[in-house]
Amino acid sequence: MGNTALQSPLSTNRWLRAATLVVAGALQTLTLSPFELWWLGPVSVLLILLACIPLAPGKLFRAGWLAGIGLFGSGASWVYVSISEYGNTSVPLAILLTVIFVVGLGLFHALAFWAWGKLASTSAVRRLILFPAIWVLGDWVRSWLLTGFPWLYLGNAHVDGPLGGFAPVIGVHGVTFLVVASGAVLYGLWWLVKEQRRGAAGVAALLTATLWLSGPALNKVAWTTLDSEPTTFASMQGNIPQQIKWDPDFLRDQIVIYLGLTEEFWETDLILWPETAIPIPQDQAGKIIEYIAGELGDHSTLITGIPWYGFSDRIEDFTFHNSIMAIGNGSGTYHKQKLVPFGEYVPLQQYLRGLIGFFDLPMSSFSRGPENQPPLQANGNGVMPFICYEVAYPDFVARNARNAGLLLTISNDGWFGDSIGPLQHLQIARMRALETGRYMLRGTNNGVTAIIDQKGRIAETIPQFTRATLQGEVFSASGSTPYMQSGSWPVLTLAMILIVFVRERVIPPRA
């Protein structure tokens, strides 16, 4: 097994190989919400390896690109909805921008596969060992480069899968490593059986099965301690049409809707309104804030999304922030740190503003909030908020969760209509709850509003695209999971160690 002679029909037929890679990438979307066929993860990896193991680095670049296009073309196709329906662009231009987005994201896979071929050279053994390491490092780079796109990770599927028990220990990147490694083992089993080495195949199968069977047992471990007394909670889902969200003629109506939904819940301990539920800057919303504070019970806190405008000492200028604030028996304002390109700020705006409608979306001039912001306070509890896209960053959430007993995320997924994007977003929030051993409270404009418990399970939810109020009980947590303390560094370090010691030496040692 020391060279790339392990060929299959998938690797020798050019067109069959290309089709297989695109399909394999698309299968990964099916592992995620709303499909949740987590078992397709290793199958997808196996198909990729069957198509790629013998290929030279140049061909691996193209192979990775095809697999990436299959993944992002199926799993991130929801960007078309925001570009076409809400970005004031024609259908042909929206299709073109979506294709550019998908093809650009596919380059991450292309470069990772090329590096895989270079580092492993022609050894099939090295390629199998290094594949999970390269995959995870590629995912990690994609999470921060050019602001990052931490979406569509294979590990997210296991919030309901057998490997989910490992999430509080090694995080989503670690779970992804295990999924990809399992696919590599499947390839190894195929080869060992083909070579009639059934004993070795049996040992490999047993070790892998033990890993998968230990996940559910590990999920029973209580990494954090929940308070014995519950906090009553209510979250309002206004279902405001995106077309009128920023229309000045409808601003008052939106406030009235949220006040009406809250009418019976002013005495609730913690009340949540979604992202930009108050669609005017905080400095202009004084009367609304005063009214809310007057209606709240003595032990009640309302947390709402609201834009912030003022002078920033850090930026040394007046600026807008996408923010969230606590009113009533609580305190604090949080400014969003992880901004969405084109949705909340426009890169190279001096060139792009005014070019097409998509580059002039409402409220697309936010500034990034400062790092190390403290949690909001609500009835004596620390509540760490994350606005929309921020909840997708695993290490960011784990680090900021250390000083809070509750996690909270607000969003307006109305930009993505009835696509699969909002359901993927919910699944990501569930993974963050599982990784940190904390309740995650989710408030959205049109769904999915939910209470997620410390194991990533949905305790309460209300349907999408309805105007309704969710209510339930939540529990603050103390203590930390291993992942909260270490982040993704253990699995990233393991990946680097594998590369250093398993890779083909580019410069041979001197005799």
C-alpha cells in the first residue's frame, strides 16, 4: 500500500470521476439539516478517496474544486434568495453572483487537495493518514480567511449523530476529523479486503466501531452544572416581511407588533426580541426604551436587537453597530464583531457602492464591535449574546461563553426565505450549545425561534413564518467543557503533527 496504484473505476474514468466528486460534495449537504442523514458523511469521504487517491497534485486541485462546488452549490445555494429577492438584482445577475460565490468557496477545497497531494507525494498510506488532517486544517482556514465562512462542516451533522458526544471535548472540528478519518478507514478496509488481509481489516473495523459506539456513552457525561432554579423565558417572533423591514413608513407598526406579542409576558424573567427588532438607532429610540422599561416587572429583563449609532473611541469617528441591549432588571450593550460581507459592510465600498443594488442593501454600513466584550446581565445572570452569523464561529463562541451561564443568539433569517439556510443556522446554534454545555436561547424574526438545552436538543420551538411567542424555562450553567478551555487547538495541533511527521520530505536529510 505504499504507492498510488490503488485505482478504482471512479479514478480512471475522467467523466465518472468528475460526476462522483460533485455528487460526493452534495452528499455532505444531505448530512446536515433539514435532511440530517449523518451517516452519509463517511460515505462521501469514501467516494472522494476512491476518485482521488491515485491523482497527481494538479489533478487533485481540480478534484477538490469539483467536490467543493458540489458541497457549496447544494449547501449554500440559499445566498441566491438574498441576492435575487432582496438584493434588487435581476435573475441572470443573481445567478452569476451565486455561481461566483460557490466557485470561489470551492477554491478552499481545491487548494487543500493540492496541498494534500504535495505533502503525501505518491504514497497511498500517507494520503490516507494525512487526508483528515488536511481536511480539518482547510475547514479551519475557511473559518477566518477573508472574514470566514464557518458553514457546512461535516461535524455539525452529529449534533444528533453518534459522534456528538465528542463535541464538548474536541469541538466541531474534532468531530469532523473523526468523520473524515472514518471515511479513510472505509477506503482502507476496501483495499485490505481486496488484498485478502482480512485480519487487519477486522482490527481496523473494530477500532472504528468502538469509536462510534463510545460517542453516545460520552454524551451522557455532565460537563457543566445547571442551576436548580429555572429562569422563565419568552421570545417573540414578529415575522416582519423583509421588504418592509427598513421602510420608514412601517417602523412604528413593527414596534407595535412586538409590544403586542409581549403584552402577556412583561413579568417573565427573560424576554427576547430578535435582531434589529427595534429598527431605529438606539440614540433615537429613547421613548421606546423608556416605555419598555416601565412595562417590565421588577425582576424582568428584555433583551432586544437594535442598531447603535454614536462616537466610537476605538474607531475615532461616529459609526453604526449592529447591537443588542438589555432593558429592565439587567444591563449592557453588545456590538456585533463578526460582520457579514455585503450584508453588513461592503468590502472595497469606494468601488462597489452604487454599482448594483446588491451593494447598497439597507444597513450595510456597520462597523465591527470591539473584542472581549463582557456578557449582558439579566437578573444576576451573565448572558453572552451572539448576533446572527457570529454563532457559526465555534472557537469564538467557546471563548466568549466562559464568563456566562446562558448563551443567546438573535437573527433575522428573513433574508433567506424558505430555503435550507435558516435550518442549517439552527443546527449550528445547537452544536454551539452542545460544545459549551449551556442553554442557547434563539430569537429570530421569522424562524427558527427555539430554546436549545445544554445537550444541543431543542426543548421548545415555534413554526417558521408565523407571528407567535415562544415560552419556556431555561437553566443557567456553571463550569466549562474541555472544549471551552482548549478550543480547537488540540485537533489542529494533531493535524500539524501528522503533517510534520507523515509528509513526504521535500528535502531529503543529508547522509
